[in-house]
Amino acid sequence: MMVVMAPNPLNSRRRTGPVLLAALMAAVAVNCAAAPIVFEAEHGTDIKLNFEIREVKDASGGLALTLDEGAGGTFGYGSNTNPDIFIGEATYNFTIEQPGQYFVSARVFWMDKCGNLLRIRVDGGGLAGLGSPDKDRHTFRKWYWQKSGPFHLKQGEHTLKAIAHEDGPMIDRWCIHRVEETPGNELKDNWPGMYRKDPLTPASVSISKPSEVIGDDGALPLTLWLRRAARDVTRCTIVVKGPKDMNVRSRARIPVRFETDEVLKRVDVPLRFPVNTPRGEKKITVFAMDESGKVGSVAMCMLARPYDWWILGPLPAPVRVEDGMGRGKDVTLTSPVTYETPEQKTEASWKALPENAFNRYQMIDLEKIYGQSTSATAYLYTEVRVEEDGGYLMLVNNDGALDIWIDGQDTYKDPRHHPACGWLRHHPLRLTKGRHTVLVRIEQNSPEDTDYQQNYWLFRIRLRKSRREPAPIGGLECERSPGSSPWGSRSSSPHSGRSR
């Protein structure tokens, strides 16, 4: 804090009274300035996926708000125009006692230059950045305070929203402070400003999960975080809803009691689906109720048992094809792959995709199969059954150029090499009831930037009724590979004997 020193009255016989009075008034003004408002990032009044509360060793209180690698953000999701449900948002309320110019600072941990930026929004204003330049590598892999602003804040209540932009960062604390001050580490008891304004909301609930992928055994634990909405809220009930075949501790209503001054309550919920539950996405909804039965905060996530994929590769990229019109043309379902050498044809054969090939966000991680690769191509094949004719939405992520064929027809093409987690494309399509084949080709390019930590090779496809609703589409068990080439016969195959 700045200290204002009054002039020595012995050095000036005139104007001593006025000067001393002005100095004292300035000192009083400084001392009466509003103290920085500091609060924990995990204490948001509404935290939506893919932001998650996690235990972090060096964070205050041992908890932080995280956006893990692969979660994505507004960088490519486009939250204002074409949103997916899982971008990552956290909302906070705070009160300003004295109007003025303020910075919004956060104690953050940046992973690297692909995860060193958040977006924030104050009182419904435009998106502002909170991050460090890519060249400032001294800010990576350590905790430090990063500021954004300044913002002119009036006296009264305000709202801060944190919005995911790049995945990878962690947030420990927020600090609202005047422009002439530095962020403070001392927490201030600010309960009135941190509560939700809605008195009918007993608690806000957010979800953390180890993975979105349901294994063959059907087990998948969820962690729920409840933040009480007022000091007089002492208990509430968690209600978990999902598919009819989902089991939640043999009950879907879980009573919760808050201890004195407990802000957050952790509740672990072991979900269980039947062994070999149908493949596809499953919507899980969680909300909190007060003792009168009024519903408060609602949280939602999508879990999935992945499709049954076969994979062929790695092949040289770009793969040469014979389509009857010369090489370099778009492939069709009747085009066989042409290999560079006989050895490549021997090494590349259709194999069942290993179950551990998925990351926690349902993405197929080809590095888990082939290791770090460059200038390579892989094909993936699966089958699905559509229960109803109609329009559907295909959501696609890819790190590497991508082609998708459904029933042998060109359905989607993306020739660009860009990060999978940062670009989610929405592609509408119509499907008829019955069985359909899905064929994918994804390329891995050579690293264009040696500053990147890793040359990722990822792919994910989701088929939904809408952005927020799973589709009546189930993955079929592909007991045999599609043949000796991506477009070969589905009759007998030397690779049809697969182990599960």
C-alpha cells in the first residue's frame, strides 16, 4: 500500500496547516480504500464442464479449478455462435464498495503456450483475455498472478464469468483489486457477495469425473461438488438421473449435510451400468433440492461406451489411391489402398482398436497405439444402428486432416492440420433407420512448430439428436474387420479372430 508522508513542519513556516491537512486527508483516503477481494476459484456459484474442481497439491486449500488437456474451449468451440455443451464456464458474484478502476487477477498455472489463456466477462460485457504471451515461457509450469483489465466498476454487486479458451490451465484464486494495488493472498470473509442471489437455490452443484468413457465392466465414478448458497443452508438432497439401466448406489437420491462454515461438500457417486452396456452416449443430470423439494442448481454431463472400432495403419501420408481417374483424387468405397512397398502392406492390417486407446474425453489417441508419429495415415471403421429416421448432428474433433464416409458416401472432409481439442465442428446429416457403416481416414502431419510439447494425433466423433441430447444411435459389435483394405469385402478376413 502506498504511504503518503506529510512535509516536515520545521522546514516551512508558511502553509504548514493546509499542507499537513491535505497530507492527512490523502493518507486517510488511502487507508480507507477498499481492500482487494480475494476468493477461491472452486467457490464459483455455478461451475460448468469442462471446468472441474480437482485436488491440486500447491493450490490454496488443496483445490483448484482445472481444464484438463483435451477439454477444449472457446478457441474453436465458438461459445457465442455455435456452442457445444462442454466449454467450461465458472460464475462468481462479488460486491464493490467504492467505484473505480479495477483489475481482475487470477493465481494461475499455465501448462505451456497452448494453455496460457482464459477468457473473462464482467457484468455481461465483452470477452476479455487473461493470459501471458507465448514468448513469456518464464510463466509456464508455475503458480503466479496474472491480471486482466482494467474495468470500471460501480458500487454494488457484480458478476465475473471465467470461460475456457485453451485447455490446460489451472486457477487457484481470484482477486479484484484497484489498479494501483497488487493481488492479495489473504482471503477475506465475503459470504454475502459469494452467495447466489436466488434464495430458492439451496446449493450449486458441479461435476468432476475421471473419464467420460464407460468401460466394459460398466463402472464409472463421479465426484460431485456442492457449494452451499447461504449460511443457513444446512442440508439438501442430490438427485441423479440417467438412463433406465444406470444404477446409483441402488438409489438416485443422496442426502447431504453441511458442517459449520463448510463452503464446499464433496460427494463421490459410483455410477454403474450393466456389463457391456449398449455403445453410445448417455446423458447424466444432477441437481440439488432443498427440504421442501424445490430444485436448485442443475449440472449435466455426457458419458459414453465408445463405438467398436477397427483400425488400419500406420500407412505413409498422404496415402496414394487408385480411383480409376489417376492418383490424388478423392477416394471412394471401391478404391483399394496402394502401398509404397510390399513391407508396408504386410505390416499394415486391420486390428481391433485397443480399449486403452481412448483418452478421458472420448478421443481416440493414436499415439497410444503407434507412439509419436509424423507423416502417417490411419483408417478407422465401425458400424452403428439408428433407431429412428431423421436429422442428426455429427460433432467432430480431429488433430490431423480428416475424411469421413458413411455408407460409402463422402460425408465430411477437413484437409487442415489443427489441434483436435481446440476445434469442434458441427455437421448436420440425415440418417435412415437401420445399420450404417462409418469409415474414417486421419492423417498425421510433420511438426510445423518445434515449440509444441507434443505432436498429437487425435480423433473423436459424436452423433447426437441435438447439441444437448444424445441420439437414438447405438454402436454395433464389429466381430470382423472390413477386409484387407478399408473398402474390402466384409466376408472372411484373416484378422477376424479378435480378443476382447
